[in-house]
Amino acid sequence: MDVQTQAVPAAPPSARRTLSTLFAANFVLGTAETLVIGLLVVISGDLGVSVPAAGGLVTAYAVGLAAGGPLLTMATMRLDRRTVVRGSIAVFVVGNLLAVVTADYLTFLVARGITGALHGLFLATAFTVATAVVPREAAGRAMAAILLGNTLAGAFGAPLGTALGQVAGWRGAFVAVAALGALVLAACWFLVPSLPGASADDAGRGQLRNAFAPRVLALLVVCFLVFAASCAAWSYVVPFLEEVTGVSGAMVGVYLMIYGAATAAGAYVGGRLADWNAPRALVLGLTGLTLSLVALWFLGSSPAMVALILAPSLQHRVVGLAGPGAPLAQSLPASAANVGVATGAAVGGLAISGFGVPAAVAVGALIGAVAIPVAMATSRLKPVRE
């Protein structure tokens, strides 16, 4: 399969600087998103709540991103995109500092929900900026560059932040994230170009009508299924490796580090596939996801990597189908993915409770198998013509 069917003009240096800055910003925001997971026990002890209650901090961020991201995107649609990028990161920094100075669990919970919503707003705006500064043929790769920041945050940023938190306390880890946020805010101030917001006509009801059109919702269902399938298994990959494949101790960490490196390559491949043929890439990628889940049963391979390869194609396809509703639609795949992550993790947990650790992988493969014909059906959908 040759995905290089046409030459793509190289992005100018200013565009590369913009993409690098947005990647770095998403890396910082993604690190803050997942940092709580590694510090749950420490946070629960310090705030005097149970570990499950502390886990609500993870849920609050996901709910904020899934629900608040599209709402904030709609509310800020008429503003200059550079202003929105700056503002979302600035309030994100303040939200993380609020978590540092508070001794109240509910205040921390609200701060997490707000920062999650701002992360969703940043993603939608960053995708708009990224695709505006590169040739149209390179839009998939531009989106992949942004997504790579979040991917590497989970693979490297959060583990490093967790290690810092064990030494300097969880508040010290959040101060470090806030400091990095301030640095990327300064970079965005100088390296993200001005980009006008939508006009009054474009930001009205037509935006909602196109962004939530049935053709777009169908793609969001695919996005939901992709991440539900992956996370049904990946959420429990450590116990799977330990109990089923016999990998334990330091080798689990080695496996996860290899996964982190593989996702970086996967994001690049996903971007090229999105630029090549996004509908076909979804069908092929979902087939690969299902097969990788079957392979996980036998070999311990990584379905999450395949899911991340699909992400740029999903983003690219949703935006294309939304047509005039693209500015708002930019925020929707992340929302659908977060709902899929939560659903997949919950379904996988139920499967484990009833049938043991391998059942989570079987459930993920089943969801992936269901998603293939859905993706095939959506490949026939056509973008609207303005």
C-alpha cells in the first residue's frame, strides 16, 4: 500500500514552529490530564478522601473535556484563534495552581473539570490553527502532530511527573506542570499566528446544524467504538501481562516504554494515512485494531497503538463531513474518544469481574469487530459542499 500518492509541499518554517509549539502545549495539557492517575494514593491521603473518591478527579477532567470542550468552542468561535489558544492555556495554568493551593477536595474536583474543558477548547482551536498553516494535502499530518503531544504525555510525561510527585509531593508535580504551561504560553504568544474567528453568520445555528449532522454523528460513533475497543483491553494490560503472558516486574515498564515509542511512529503513520484516504484508512485501521486485540490474547501486542494510528483519520474525516461546521466539529472527536475510553474501561472491568482478565481482551475484540462494518458504512458518506 503506497500512501505517498502525491507530493506534498513542505510546510514553511513558520508553520513548523507553530506545529511544534502546539504539540508542546498539548504535551503539557495531556501530562496534567493523566498525572493524577499515578498520584491517586498520595492525593487521597493528603486530602483525606478515599482512593475511589480521588479517582473522581480523573472522571471530572474527562467529563469537562467531553462536555465543556464543545460548549467553550461554540462560545469562543468568533474570537481570534490565537487569542483562544493563549486564553485556554492561561486559565489552564491558573486551574492547576488552584489545585496546588487548595486543601479542599471539592475545589480540586471543580478545578479539574474546568481544566478538562479548557483542554477540549485548546484541542479544537489547535486543530483549526494547525490545518490553516499547512497545505490542504498535509492536514492529516498537522492533526497528527497535535495528537502526538497527548500520546507522548501519557507514555512519558505522566510517568515522569509521577516520579517527581513521589519525591517532591503531588503539589510539587502540579507546580512543575503549571511552570511548563507558562513556558508554552509564552511560546504560543510569539509563535502562533493570528487567525480570524468565524463570522456572525458562520457561528450561528448553521454551525450546530452542520457539526451535529447525522453524517458527522455517524463518524463520532466510529470514534467511540475505536477507543472503547482499545481501552476495554488496554486499561487492564498490566494485569493481563502479569497473569496471562507472564511478563512482570521491570519488563512491564519496558513494555510500556516500547509502547510509548511505537505510538510516536503510529501518530506519524496515521497522519499520512489520513492525507492519503481517510475513509479507507478507517476501515483498514479498524481491521488492524481487531486483529491486534486477537494478537494481544496470544502475543501481548498493543491495540492502543493501532487506535492512535486511527485518530488522525477520524479527526480528518469528521472535519471534512462537517463542512461549514468544522470549527465546532474539531472539538467533537476528543469528546467521543473520552466517552469511549470511559465506556471501554468500565465494560472491560465488568468482563474481568465475571470471567477473569482475558475476558477484557475478548470484549475489546468484539467491539472492534462491530466497528468494522460501521466504518465501512460511513466510508460512503460525502462531505457537504459549501
